[in-house]
Amino acid sequence: MGRGRWAGVPRPVRVIVTAAVLVFAYGGFVHLIDLFGGRAGPLPSTPAWLSLYFVSLTVLDPLAALLLALRRVEGLVLGCVVLATDAMANGYANYVLDGTEGVTAGRIGQAVVAVLAVALVVAAPRIAPWLEPVSGLRGDPRPRRRGAPWKGRRCRSASGRPTGRCALGVDTNPKPNPLDLKHPHGQ
């Protein structure tokens, strides 16, 4: 993820997105194995809506991984929703439906998914500006750019005339630190 589509994106962002892609790819694989009976099936008391949700994760997990790998903000949003709802669904299955006392493998798995959900939701505001914006929707005036988001900025006044040292051909806008993830588009 260091070249091409991901050129100019800071390493911490690439590491977080790569980890998320791997988590979603693994989740899709696990849910696919569950679907074909590779592991113990759902509890007999599992409601149909919950089983349908877990089956839907065979598509949603890989879709989130693919969209994130393609540097799409939709993948980040889908990933946050999938992890948060997966943590809640696993919590319901492991604490409400499963009457077993104490620590179980399912409860440990639910805790891991919950931690991953919180981590991705907390990291999302710093990752989202580095992903491609939603295109084709009304209200998105940002042009699609590849590479470093700060390239191409000019030091001009609101009227469009060069200001200060820019009139002499010197760009006075400082280049942002690539590790400052707050405002990569200079906004």
C-alpha cells in the first residue's frame, strides 16, 4: 500500500488501514467457514434475524476490506458499522442466548471484536481525510486528487490575486507535516 493509490499517505494511516483490511478479510473467511459448517453451528435458540446478520457478514466483511484497500471512505464507514454491529450481535449471542457461566471462547471473541470496533471508530476521523471522498453525490464540491493532498495549493487572496510574497513567486503557505493527520486537504 505504499505506491500508486497510496502515494503520499502517511505511514500510520497506511498501517491502520492495512490492519483493518486484514481484520475484515479474516472475518469474511471465518463467517464463510461458519456458513459452510466448518465450525460449530449457531445455538438452537438463535433467532432467524441474528443468523441472517451473521450470514450477511460473509459479504459485508470482504466488501469493507476491498473498499478500504481501494482507499474509499465508504469502506471506512462500512467497516465501523460492521465492527460495531458485529460486537453487539456477538454480545447478544454470547451473553443473552448462551446460558454458560464464566469465560467462554465466544465471549473472548466478542471482547476482541468490541476492542477492534472501538479502535476503528476512534481512528476514523484521522483516517477519513486521507481516503477518497464519496463521488457522485450532491454536496461534495471537493475535486478528486491523488497523491499528497496539499500539493497544488496557492497563496492567493479571496479575489484570486497573489498576496504577500506570492506576488514575488514565493509560496508562503507552509507544507504540513505528513504525520499531522488532522487537515491533509489544507482546510
